[in-house]
Amino acid sequence: IMRLDKYLKQSRLIKRRVVAKEAAENSFVYVNDKIVKPSYKLSIGDIIKINFKKKSITVKVTSISQFDSMYDLIDEKEN
């Protein structure tokens, strides 16, 4: 179990934890199709969708260990 903002940083989906926290606070991050807070506790199998300005990415959490591949890319779309 890991906080959403920390996971986004460690998996390199978002490069800085502060930016990950702001993205979650501003409803750009969904977990299992729900808007969640940066403190949301992620589990293996959760689906994360991140809406960036020019694209959106959907990934499945496969690991919470920084030494493994932490996610599988499900979808990537240009906005």
C-alpha cells in the first residue's frame, strides 16, 4: 500500500511529488474511475487515469516496489 502522490513520483508517471499532489487535488487523477485525494492508498490492481494537457494515460498498478516495473500501460490518447 502506497500513497497516490508518492506512487506517481516513484513510478515516474509524474516527475515531482508536488506536481502529483496538485494534479490529484485538481481532479486530473482518477483511480478506478473515481476522483481521489493525494493521500489515497493504492493497491496492486488499481487502474489510474491521468489527464495531462495534451494527452491522457491509463495504467494498471502491478507493483508498489520501486525496483520492479510499477505499472502496465493500458491506454494513451492525445487530447
